[in-house]
Amino acid sequence: MRLKLMGTALAGVMATASLTHAAESVNIGAPPWTGAQAIAHLIAEIVETRIGGEANLVPGSNASIFQAMDQGKGDIDVHPDVWLPNQESFTKKYVDEAGTVALSDKPYEGKQSFCVSKAFSEANNVTSIFDLARPEVAEKMDSDGNGKGEIWIGAPGWASANVNEIKVRDYGLMPFMEPIRADQAVMTATVGDSIKKDIGYAFYCYSPHAIWFQYDIVRLEEPAFDPEKYIAIQPSDDPDWFEKSTVMTEDALKKVQIAYSKSLAERSPAIADLLANIQLDGETVSDFAFQIEGGKDPADVAKEWVAANSDRVDGWLGL
């Protein structure tokens, strides 16, 4: 069956129609970042070509997707890319407390850091986050002439951007570096531009992500993760989050999992079983993202991967 990309406003109507006409049907949340888009299309491809069901992609934010999964009506059944502990406020509410959402127990690892280009690192001996506090380094990262270098900390609305702003303060970088929030596409374009112009640019980086295939970049060293020095409070938890937080270590490795409405097990049990068994890895997701960011249709990326990895998909389906 044909994959449909639909707006949230139409999700409820389309879900009802799907459930009426398909034995196995699922509406998959599609958050805006590339990795989530890739996994959403992968799930849809397997549902349609291997299970013979119907799959629809529904754009949405983390909050709207979790709320719909909690309601259990089929408007949105799946969040394809839940980063923990970044999205822990949602999993605590809907997985632990309400018990309406399930998490797969087969996560892949995500790692969050700060990066610069390899060329800039080698030319200026920049290997540590604290090297950004060297005046001569900050000067080479000052693109707007305000006396400070720029460091991209994430997109507006990202929980990780809040943590990174705390880090910039607690690592002592504020006098030298200005934390910038902007869409991820702005960051990616600026990385490429800075490399072409042979100038400095520091940015929040994470894997999996397409950028590891796009450019030659390196992670900056940070103090090893220490939970006692990693007290990150989010604005949704306390209006004084910035003042009350302290983050002076790197992030712990993240677990990235699929979440789905528990009601799906009754409505489409074969799809619920698939979601519980999918096992991805960071390199595969990074490659997905790289191809999509290069202009390839996410549906085509998913179709080609499923065709080339039939045995792996069979394992997820219990065949």
C-alpha cells in the first residue's frame, strides 16, 4: 500500500479509515530531525512490504506524538527515535506513570559532544572544550566582529540546547564564546562554509548524524561523565532552571529507542511485535541520514536498505 505523508489535523480521520480497511495499520510520528524521519520511513517500508499493512507518517513534535500515543486512539501510534535521558520527562509521564506507552528494549547508542573541523583542530591545537577559552582561538571563531566566537548549542526547543548552554557557562566559555540557537540546517551549512573558508566554527555534534559522513570533524574532549557534576534542570521543571543547574562533564551515552502506544498490540499485533524487535545501530542511522541530507527520498533509502538486509529484517519479524 502507498505511504502517505499527512498533516496532524487529518491524522484522526485517516487513522479511522486505515483501521477500517487494513488488518494491520499504523500511524507513525515523524519528528523533524533526519534520523527520526529515516527510521519512520524504515518502519513504514517494512509494514507495507513485509507485513502487508498500511503505514502513514504524521509530522509532530515530541509532545504531540507522546500525547497521541497516550490517548491510544490510533491518531499517532509510534515515536521512532526517543533519546534518553533527553526525553525522559515524556517517558516518565507516559511510560512509567500512565503506563500507556511502551519502549522497545533494543536501543542503539547515541553520543553527544562539541566538535570543530579536523583542519581547524590541527592548525590551532584545539582538542579540548577548554581550548575555546583561549583568546586567540575565540578570535578565529568570531564571524560577526562582536569580540566573541560563536558556538552552536542546538535548535530552539531542544532539551540538549538547554544543557549545552549550561555547559558553556560552567566550562568558563561565556567571556569568549557566544552560544547560538538556530535550526540544524543552519549549523550544517555553516560547518561546510567554515571549512571552505578555512575559518573556525564550534558546534554541538552528536551521533548518529549525517555530518560524520559529510565533513571531516573531530570531537572536543570534555571531563568524563560524573553524575554528581551533571545536574541539568529543564525549563519545564523549574523556571529557575539555568541558575539551579550545574553541568561540568560530558554527557553520558544516550539510549535511543522506539516508543509505541500499548493499544497498538490489540489493534495491530504484528506491527507491535515488529516495533519491539527492531534493532538498529548508530552507523546505519548515520548512513540513512547522510543519504537523505544528500537529497535522496527517505522512502527510497528505506526501500533499498530493506531489500539489501532481508535476513536482518526477517529476524525482527521472527521469521
